Amino acid sequence: MTTVDLPLLPLGRGTDLNSERGVECPGDLPAASDPDLVARALAAKEALGDKVFVLGHHYQRDEVIQFADVTGDSFKLARDAAARPEAEYIVFCGVHFMAESADILTGPDQQVILPDLAAGCSMADMARLTQVEMAWQAMADAGVADSVVPVTYMNSSADIKAFCGRNGGVVCTSSNAETALEWAFGQKPDAKVLFLPDQHLGRNTAVLKMGLTLDDCVVWDPHRANGGLSPEQLRDAKMILWKGHCSVHGRFSPEVVDNLRAEIPGINILVHPECRHEVVLKADLVGSTEFIIQTIEAAPAGSAWAIGTELNLVQRLAAAHPDKRIVFLDKTVCYCSTMNRIDLPHFVWAMEALVEGTVVNRIEVDPETSRWALVALERMLALPGKTAKD
């Protein structure tokens, strides 16, 4: 069972003994109605001083992001933590795979804390290690495994990153996916790429950046025998895309793009590459979270933008740029439900526990997994070009 299967227990109250990750908070979780939560968070942070370093992902709630020492995307935050070796505690306001990456990159004396262990990522959980190993064996049986180079998106579990490290592969971000694919295709004369776990980022990068066609791409469905593909399809493919997706970015539709263009003349459509291919084709600009932020910051006053990414960030950008019209690229509210599990009560609970000398919800990656995941991450950092280090 993975976080995609977990019941969303309100504010972490209660326990599902069948779940992979516990959600029970030892002790009392503060009530969300407590009017002193902000003051308690500030007091705990001041008491801990330089011993704590708080990371806040762009998709976090405003009530939590206000306490972050740095904000950013998952890999940037993990590297920021590694650059602060004096911080004994890294409190990661994000999701599980992000905290794993921080644990891999930080020193042995640093402890990474995730305020709510049920803050997972449905996309990351769509590629489980046993499934990927079964797929690898099926590719070997089809006679193509020797040609396959695995590439995993940063939004994946530590054991999937380690799988790529062990099998000659690499990690990528949404900023450097093109660079990573160029590297992968250059590893072997007849190279194919197994792209994990987000099919949309893989497809959009291969087709729109690398010049491949949709016919060069096949989708491996881990819930079907042999991925639902014949040996011939595997042999003919250049990109083997894992059937995974982001539950937020996958919601955006081309129909809403058309409706917004009709409703707001001159509007610019700005989307993340995790969006579906047909949405990306209709967009004016496509890029990572950092690209989206930088684009809005540089946009002229009076310009209009529809943004296809997580709603917390879109609302924050709209509030920060009142001189521009910024709307959400969806008809309905769509927060990342697991990212939103990190709320103020959980943050206060984790911080106050540290003040009392108790480390809660520590994220530890076992040494062997960490070693091979680091191999894949270091391959990414060695890639040429500026985006390799974004």
C-alpha cells in the first residue's frame, strides 16, 4: 500500500494500521482553531535558533510557508539543506519523496523531519520498486533491456532513484529533463529511455524538445501484463513512458484553455510540463515552477495570465502581482491534497517537539538505497549546461 491508497485522516487524527506510513502524532496535535498557533510556531523557531532550518515547497499553504527559511522546488530545497551543515534539524514542509532527497543529500548528523508522514505524492507512488523491477525483467525477456536507460523524475521515491543509479540511469528535474534525455540517448548506440514516473513530462520533453514523434513513445501500464505492450512495440519505441501522472496537473484541459482565450482576449497560457500533451500544445509558455514564477515576475503590468500549476502557488502569485490579471487554469479548486496535509497544527507540533528534545517523523533512507540514489543524483549534477544545476 502507498500514499495514493491512504485514507485522508483529518489533521492526522487517528491511525490506519494497514497503511505504509503512519499518520498518528504521539502526544496532542494542536487544534486548528487555536488562536495562538502562529505565536507558538514563532516561539519554537526562535528557541531552536540555528539548530533548525525550515524548508517550504512552493505548493505549501500560506499558513506554513510564512515560517520557511527558504522556498523553492524539491531539489533546490534539498540542496539548500545540504548547504547548511550547522542545522541539526531540517523541517521539510513538502512531501515524502522531497524529505527523502534531503536526507540523501544532507550530512549524517542532520535529521530530516516531515511534519505529517501522510504527506505523500500520488505520482511518486504510481511507480513502486517491485513494479519497476518486474517491468525491467519483462524488457529483458523481450530482448530490449540492454538498450534501455532509466531516467526518473525528481518526483519519485528514493528506491526508484536508487534503481536508476544501479542500472546506469539518472534523475532529472522539470528544468533539465531535455538535458537528461540527451545524456541518456547518448549512452548507447541504440538507446531507449524508460521514463519514470510521469508520462506527461517524458512525452512533452521527447516530442516538443527532442524532436521525437508520438509514435516513438509507448506507455508502460504496470497494472497490465507486460505493461500492455508487445515485444515489437518495445523494440520499436524510443521512449517507454511509465503510466503515471500528477493528480493536479493532469486535471487541466484544452477546453478550459479555449474558454479562457474567448473570455479574456490576449491572455497568456502558462503551464507546467507535467500537464497533458494536448494542454501543453495549446499553451503559450511551458516550464518548471521556477520558470513560472520568473515569467510572472518579469511580465508587464496589465498583462493577463492563466497558470496551470498548483493552486496555492497561483494564488500567491496573484496576491504578489496585483498589477497583473492572474487566473487559475481550471474551473474548479484544485489543491494538492497530500501537500496540503502539512498544516499549521502539524508544523507547530513538530517544532515544539524539537524544542522539548524529541525528534518526530524523522525521514531516514537506508544506506544502500541512499548510496545508489546519490549515484543517480550526482549523474544529474554532472550533466552539462546551466539547467542541470537548477
